[in-house]
Amino acid sequence: MSNNFSPGRACPVDQVPRWDLVTDVAVVGFGAAGSCVAIEARGAGAQVDVFEVASAPGGSASLSGGEVYVGGSGGTEVQREHGFADETDDLRQYLLMAGGPTADADRVGLYAAQAAAHFSWLRAQGVPFKGTYLPGKWIEPPTDDTLIWSGNEQAWPFSAKAKPAPRGHTVEFEGWGGGQLLMEKLCARALALGATAHYNSRALCLITDDNGAVKGLVVRREGQELFVQARSGVVLCAGGFIANRDMVARHAPEALVCEHQVTAGNDDGSGIRMGISVGATTLNMQEFFATLPFFPPESLIKGIFINERGQRFINEDTYHGRVAHYVLRQPNGRAWLLVDNDIFDRPLLQPDITVAAVGDTWDEVEQELALEPGSLTATVAEFNRQARAGQDPYFHKHAGWLRPLLSPPFAALSYCRGDIEGHAFTLGGLATRPTGEVLNADGQIISGLYAAGRTACGLPRWGEGYSSGLSLGDSTFFGRQAGRSAANAGAP
Amino acid sequence: MSNNFSPGRACPVDQVPRWDLVTDVAVVGFGAAGSCVAIEARGAGAQVDVFEVASAPGGSASLSGGEVYVGGSGGTEVQREHGFADETDDLRQYLLMAGGPTADADRVGLYAAQAAAHFSWLRAQGVPFKGTYLPGKWIEPPTDDTLIWSGNEQAWPFSAKAKPAPRGHTVEFEGWGGGQLLMEKLCARALALGATAHYNSRALCLITDDNGAVKGLVVRREGQELFVQARSGVVLCAGGFIANRDMVARHAPEALVCEHQVTAGNDDGSGIRMGISVGATTLNMQEFFATLPFFPPESLIKGIFINERGQRFINEDTYHGRVAHYVLRQPNGRAWLLVDNDIFDRPLLQPDITVAAVGDTWDEVEQELALEPGSLTATVAEFNRQARAGQDPYFHKHAGWLRPLLSPPFAALSYCRGDIEGHAFTLGGLATRPTGEVLNADGQIISGLYAAGRTACGLPRWGEGYSSGLSLGDSTFFGRQAGRSAANAGAP
């Protein structure tokens, strides 16, 4: 028996010395995806054992805002109550755009059709949503309200192709951090239904038979190796790889600019690596969520971003994560938010932002930034002229956020590399069907293996298209699909 | 025995009914990488069998210009003869930049140190190089000359960090298409040394043992399945995946804009898929080489590219493939090359380029393109002012290519999506050590498996950093490393 088990290499079943535990569905990770796998697999009558490396349930979702991106079907209960008729086709079209060039139409179609019902399901599991609507532009609601605008719905080019609706549904929790409550409820539900959770239990590698089918996994618990047979399937819900700096450097090096990793610490890519070990193909490993939260206060959205050439490059009213990706890719990592006295306030999340230049005229600001003469001033003059007319012909910033920058003093807030604190997590992962079945490089199913959450490449797969709530929506919904698929694979 | 062999799924060795052929080193693909694998593995005394799906040797390299990117060590024989002292450290620094954010320092270091010797080696294999130098800016030499400037060496930001030298070394062949001669010589050499080539032989899948080690491969030849045992190793040199439209859509969808695939037809990703089937990790699957060859004539380099916002976005004197990537990513796929009467000539490779606007003033051109009033004219006015002073403060176009655009009539050549013909091939592939050993997701070696050429993620791994000759240089050099590694793996 080898002691060198590692996620990148599967263990052949004929080298398994004994089965320490036999179950139907073995789940790796007890976070947003894993808990929903467990709930549905138990509902389908399967024996379910969940292996969680941490000493407590919840995973990285516990640290989130507890916001779920749902809509369609004419609106969730909450959307309808507040007058937002959200058609399935608008949600579908929005999610296709949000998924970027490699959006998965099958996955998007299923989600769009069933997301409103999924919201009701979450409530039925005991997750509390107050049912109220909070207008305005927020990153997360600072209140216990439910419905917020949490993505790019009202911003070009999304707004031009899909009728906007607010779709962020946040757990009833005062302030930020509702993810903890969400996960308490989902994990408690899974346990109440009879799933068995094993904590401090690290999945070391998959076990495969001669035909490449997954038969179980090796787990380390209290220094001992456990050989776990999964009669119906193994479901990988072990998160992404933002906490594995080697993997980030290899696959998504640009994410290294963001110093804050959005993770509870165990997004080490082991789920993805276990999938790769049995021939799974990966998708979009270079993609990541990033944010440089430059608002609230929302008045700052009325400012304009420029790069070192004095050029604008984005409509500033898009989702903050989309703005972040555009900021991060500007030449030499240099960008500034230009504001005037009327809209200036310190950004809530980074109040010590560097004010790179202040002046009574834009000329002074340009000089202080040491930009080429005329570069910034020409851009501001043109923007002001167009904003006065309520137009933004290049970037299509919504008229509601358009106003000329006329009230001195003027300032440039630095979003240059080194001056900013970014937050990131990875979006690439295993290729799966909407059922959670993991695919090999020829697009064929790998028998006995499923994945959901950030271990899979899901709905959120393009940094520029992210919306708050998309990862929790995807993880919980497709976790459910994977749980049902795995349980049914073992049905007679 | 199953007839459903496919690259995405390995065949277990205990399902092999018989060994039809036993060799030391089995090579998949008889192109630039495969031929050099064969030469070195034979040199190390191994029995070598090469399986080529086409009916003739050469692979996609046969369709190339036959240009190899080499230098360093104070210069190749040809560089020195023409006065270019090319230090290893400059080549190293250049290749690190060319590799982009995920450049492989080990691979780059080895290549930089040995590239000049590799050029001598190519000559020693019988590949003819005339030894002459052709000044100017060319995509490939139209003559039989050897040394040309074939990358970004003289362009910012490359020129600021590495001392420039011409490094494109082209086979002695009149006109374009020297790749055929290069491949004739290398494949003939491999055969003369005793390698056996099997044509019309498609590798179906790898064969692995219980520990995941690669033991051979299944090949289809004349409708029959051959089970090939490789005592020392299998080397995958089966090219990239540009000819596999499903894979391109899944991994590098932006490459679909380029209608011309740079391939002899068999870059179907099967080599990469075979690697994935045994647990290999992939790198940079989203990256691709692209070109929209807007010159020669080189006078067009003196024009300026703008997008639909009237903004410049690149120094036009960078390598044409780098310009192409910037053009392709402009908003709504719209970009134009602005020229005046003095520099205008029809692009050699696309003489029927759409002339989107002509005018006696830049105002007329702006109106004809229906751009916002002042957007194009302000950019041209600023460019002209700076060019007159010999400066390009934003984009750092080299002074030699800078001149104001003053001679009417003025024109805008369309490089908008739909109006242009692009050429592309993929750069993503299997993760390998410089030795060619293929790596799993934990960075460990997969026993018995090697890869080189575009099946591996090599020196060229970033579309924006490509230089002509980089793929042939990488494929031939690292093919040699893989051939030696595989042969020595079987040594007692």
C-alpha cells in the first residue's frame, strides 16, 4: 500500500487494501454545492457521506454575502411582489451574455427555466428571505432586505439585449455576511435528512477501476487513511483553486494582482485535480472573479475611469467586477477614477484610497498625474459635452449616471496597481453536463464522477460577466442536479 | 475487445489482446517535433516507430515558412557573420516577455542557452540555410535569404528590456513555403538513422498499466487495430487543435473569428486529448496565434490603427500577430488602419482589403466612418503633432516608423470583423518539463509519457507575444529533448 496518495493521481481499485466505509454517494466538500448534493441525494433515497476538510461545515460560501442570483418564470415570489416580471428568456439571454464566449447554452437554459422554483426550494429548506426590495446600487445590502440589483442588468451591452430585473436575492441577515446563515440552514437540512458529515477529513485521491470508472476515494482522517467505496458515485464539491498559489500562477496569473483571496482557505484545487487525474477536461482555467469595489457610495459611479493615455475604457455603471477586469488590464496597470467635488466621497470599502491628484482645473489634475498635455483634458471636455446632452455614445453609460464633472476641486482616485486592494476567486474547473456528470476530453462521461460548485466550470465562467449571487445560485442549483444524478445512478 | 477506442480514454494494458508491434519509443506524429524526437532517440540507440495519420511526412510544419527563431550565445553563425552579437541573456529576456504571464523560466532558460547550437545542429542534419541577411520588416522573406527580423524585438515594450537582434532563420528556399524543404530534410534524416515511419496510421488512444504509467498505444492502420508496446515511452507530437472546431469553440472561441486554420488538417487535438486521458494537466488552452497581415508593403506600418471610439490602441510596428490580437479585441470588433496618400499601397496578402472611407480631409473620413464628431480627427491631430516631434509618448512606436499623416487623399482600411481574413493556430497544450515529460495536475511526472510541439504548451504560449519561427524553434528543439528523455528512460 502506497502512502503517496495525491489528488493528481488516482488509486487503482485493486490496490485498495480494504473498504473502511461503504456508501452510495460520497461527497467531497460540505459547502454550498455539497450540502445541496446531500439534500437531493438523500431525498432520492441514497446513503450519503460528506467529507469536509475543515472542522465545520459551510465552506467558502459561509464567508459570502448569502446572495443568490435567481429569476425568470415571470419572476420569483419576491420579484413579482415588487412588480418585476422577469421572463425566463430575459434571464436566459442575460446569463448567456454573462457566461462570455464559452457560455454553456444547456446549463443556462435549464437554470433560467428553473431558477424561480429553485428560490422557492431554498426557502423550503429553511433559508430565510425577508421578501423586501432595496433599490439603488449595492455590492451587498447593508440591511436584511432581499432583492437587489446585483449585476450588469441595467448596464450596456447587457441592457440592450435582455430586459433588466433585479435578481440578487439575499438571505435575511442584518449587514454583510449572510452566507453563514445560508450555509447553517442548508447543512443542517442535509444532516436532518440523514446525510453523514465527516469533518477534518481530507480527500486524498479518487479510486478507479480498470475501465476508468470512479469507485470511491481515499480520505485522510486523524492521520489514518480511509478507503471509501461509493456505490453510486463521487461528487466533487471541493471549491476552486484561489488558495493554491501555484495553480493560480500556472493558470490565472493575472489574479495574483488581487491580494485578497475570496476563500475560507480550502480552495486548493484538489477537487479539480482529482477530476484531471481520471481524464476530465477543464474549462476556462484562466478566468477569475475580481473586484476593486470603488462604490458605494454610488455617487462615485458618476465619475469616469481613464488610463494613462487619458482614454476612457468602460461604462462605469457596469457591475464592479466587470469594471475591475477592465481596470486591471489597462496599460501598465494604471487607471484613475476622475471625480468632481459634488460626487466625491471616500469609497466605503477602501476609505484610504490614494488621491493621486487634486486641482481647481482638470489641467492641474492632468499635470499632477504627469499625463501627456491635452490627453486627460480632451477626454473630460468631450465627456462633459456629451453628458450635458445626456449621451455617452462610445460607452453607453446609462443616462441616470451621466453628469458633467464641473465642480472644483477635481480629483483623481488611484486604481493603479499597488494602490488598490483586489479580491479574487477562480472560475475555471471541470467540464460537466448540467447533470453534474464530468466529461473527458472527447466530451464523454466519466462513469461514477460528478462535480458542482467552483470545482466545475459553471454558469459563472467569465470574469467580465460576473454578477453577485451567480456562484451561490449555480452551486446550490447544480449541486442539486448532481445529487439527483449520482443517487439515481445507483438506482436499480 | 472494445472497438470504441477514443483519445479521451486510455485502454488498460490488461485489455490488450496482443502486441502487434514492440518498440522502444513510439512517436505520434511525423512533423517538426516528431522528426526531431526520432533523430535523437535513434541517436541514443533506441528503436523508434513513428505513427503518422497522413499519408506523407511533414505535418503542419510542411506548410510553414520554414523559419526558426534562434540566437543567443553571442549569436548564431549567421547572426555573427552579419554583425549581430546576440547575448543569451537578451534572448532569454525576450522569450520571457514573449511567453507572457505564464512564461516557463526553465524552458526559456534552456532554449536561450542552447538555441545557437541548435541552429548548427539543424544545419548538420542537412537543413540548408544560405547564410544571408535580409534587412527590413517581413512576414517571411520572399527570397531565399536566411536572417530576418521576425518578431517584436525592435518594438516597445520588448525593445526596452532586451537588446534587439534579428533571430528569424529561414531555410534556403526561394519564396514562401520553406517549411516543406525543412521537413523533407528532417524526416529523411530520421529515416536514414533507422526510425520506422508508419503512414495512414491514426493513434486511437494510449495504453496504461495499473499505476497509470503509459505502456503503449492503439493505432488504426488500414482498418485494423494495432496494439503497440513502447518499452521506453510514447511521445505525443500530434500538433495542436485548430482543426477541431468543437475544441476551439470550447477552449479558444475567439480564434473562430480567423477563418483560415494554419494546419495541414490533422491538428485535431488528439495528442492533447490522449494526454488528458491519463491525467495530464493542460496550460493556456485559450491562447492562439493569430494574424491579420496588414503589411507588406512596410509603408503601411506608418499608418495608425484606431477603434470605433477613435482611440489608438497599439504601436503599429509590433509583430503583425500582436497587432492582430489587439485589433480582434477592440469593441464590437471594429478597427481601421488610417493611411495617407504617401504610404498607401494595397496590402500584399489582402489586396482586396475594404477601403471603408476616403477623403480629402480627416473630417471627411471620420464622417464616412460615422464616428463621433471629433473622435478620429482629435486622435490624428495629436498623432501628427507628436510624430512631427519624433515622439509617440503613449504607444512608443519606433521613431523610424513615425511620420505625420498629411498627404491627401486620406483613407481608412477596414480591419473590422467580417472584412478581414485571419489566420490562426492554437498555443495551449499539455504541461511538460523541458525534458518533454508530461505532468499531472500536482506537477508530477506521468511515467512513460512525453510531448513536444503544439501538443505541449511550449515557448510560444501567448498570442500577443508570438514571433515567426518560435513554433518551429520550440518544436524542433524540445522534440530533441523529448527524444533523448524517452530513449534514456529505457536505458538499463
